[in-house]
Amino acid sequence: MKSKFISIFTNAVLMAVVLAVTLVGIFGGNAAAVSFENKNLYYSGKDDGNSVGLMFNVYESTENVIKILDILDEYEAKATFFIGGSWADDNVDTVREIYSRGHELGSHGYFHKDHSKMTYDQNMEEIRPSVKLLEMICGRKISLFAPPSGAFAENTLSACAALDLKAIMWSRDTIDWRDKDVNLIIKRATENLETGEFVLMHPKDVTVQALPEILTYIREHGKNADTVSMCLGE
């Protein structure tokens, strides 16, 4: 009986060790990073409503941003624009235009850096100025941050928590910055689309062409194109 107990105990310890080693391998030696949900990290919103979150990450193409705004107005749709600070600094009037048309603003950092390779202080130095700039432009608190290229680490999430920001990823990436096929962009944005999803886009020529069809699909399937915060129930 005693030997059986020792065997069970030994197996349990071994399983715990294997799990710990696995977590270390996945999360770079920090097993505490497993519960990213507790760090205000979101890949989608609630699925109990009718909203789909549209995300536009912006560091370029002011002309296309305006075209996207006009298309969104035409379809009575809303979106969240994650703005790069260096672009906002040169396009203050356009940032104000985005906000004045009823869309949500979020931070996309200042210089489009790789946040996964940055220290906590470096993350703060990159995120905080972009947030302050956007708040000065629109006169409203910024509550969302989308890491460039989706690159983040524990330091990024800790900086977001200190700045009272939700870190936003996506459930669908159109990859419009790479692929120029309109039909492919539409398919990635809409195929089996469910409420609460975050659809990532950029102000590219192909996106301007694809957006009306994407919005038509959303409307015809009984959903609303909306902001990220609306999908989060806020």
C-alpha cells in the first residue's frame, strides 16, 4: 500500500514538472504569464450581441483613411482606428476627423516598434506619448492599445496595465498589407464571421476596394460594424 502511494505521488510530481517545463518553453521562462486574460488582453469581444469590431491600424495613407471614413459613413458603420503617434503628429486634422465622425481612437505606439523585445520602461516610453498625443487631439481618454505586428510580451501588458489600457489583438487578420487580391481580403474578413470578432485592416488601396463588400456582408447577416469597445460591452 505504501509503495503504491509513493508511486502515485511520484507520478504526480513528474506530471507537474513536465507541465512546468512546458510552460517555461512556451512563455520564455515565465510561467506566471500563462493567464494573459488577467492582463487586459483581448482577441475578441462578447458574442452575445450583434456587433463585429472593425480595426484599422494606421501609420500611413492619409488619403485612404479619408476614403475609408467616407465608406463607413455611407454604410452607417463605426470602427476603431489604432493610430501611430508619429503619423498622428503629422496628421492632426485627420485624427480629429476620425474622432468627429464618431469613431474610436486607440494607440498603436509611436514609432511602430517591436514591443515584444522591449523592457518595461521602453514599452512605457513608446506607448505613453502616443496615448497623451491622441488625448490632446480628441480631448478624451484613450483606453485601448494595439501592439504593432501583434508583438507583445509581459512587459508590454504590464505597461498597459499601468496606463489603464486594454491590449487589443484580433480574431481575423485580412493581411491586406501584403496581399492585393480584393476577393481574398473579403473572404478573410467575412467567411463564417461571428459576432464579437475583431477584424484587422489597414488603409491600403485593396482595403478601400474591399470594404464596401465587407460591410454589405456584415449588414446582410444581421450584424453591425462597430467599435472594439462596443464589442467589449463598453
